[in-house]
Amino acid sequence: EAKKYLCGGRMLKPHPVNGAGGRVFAMKTQAKTLTADRVLSSRWQAADGTTAQLLVNWTKEDIRCECAGRSVLVPAMNGVLVRE
């Protein structure tokens, strides 16, 4: 499904992803922390003009978030394509 967007499509500015939160990491080599989004996203336009946003959850737990006014469940260590 995502192939027509990711292969031959063009990247667009993504819609905000709300409610997913971040995860804090302690840096072993420095006394600093790093916060990374638990759901990563990118938005694409296919050659046929349709658009979609890809949401990727890299954590080991399911995450419910909001994107473009929709509630979306992104399964653990998986991705979801949200068509517009």
C-alpha cells in the first residue's frame, strides 16, 4: 500500500502527531539525555495526487495518537498508513 507513496512519490510537510509522547534516553558517554518521539512520521504525495502520512512506532508497546484529526492506533514495532 505504501509503495506508491514511498517509491515515486514526493515528501510533504507532515501533519503534527499528538499524544504519542517521547521517550527519554540517558547518554552513556555524556551526562545528557535525549528525547525521541515514540511515533515517527512522514507525509507523502503519490504520482496520482493522493496523499497519506506514514506513522511508525519503534517501541515495544501499542500507541494511540492523533494525526490530522483522527485517532490512530499504531501497533508496537510497526507502521500505519493514514490516507487523507
